[in-house]
Amino acid sequence: MQTQIQDDGRVRFWSKIEERDGKYLRVVLLEDGETVHNAFFDRSFKEVEQ
């Protein structure tokens, strides 16, 4: 899972979903870290090697 904090305080998470042919789901939470703002399969996400 990868995480990124946006300039506006929202938090983005990406996770690979094997049941969906390995597509990446992006979930964006509001600043409170609990409320879901948006969730969708991110076609442009590229995994970064660590």
C-alpha cells in the first residue's frame, strides 16, 4: 500500500486488488483521516519500487 498526503491535508492510499486483475484502488480520505472523500480504480497509477 502506498500513501501520500495532499497539500490540502487529504490522504491518498493506493492498494493492489488481486480480485480485480491487479488493478490499483485509490481511496482519498478527508483531513480527519476517517471520512472517505472518494474511491476509484486508478488507471494511471504506477507502482514505485522501494
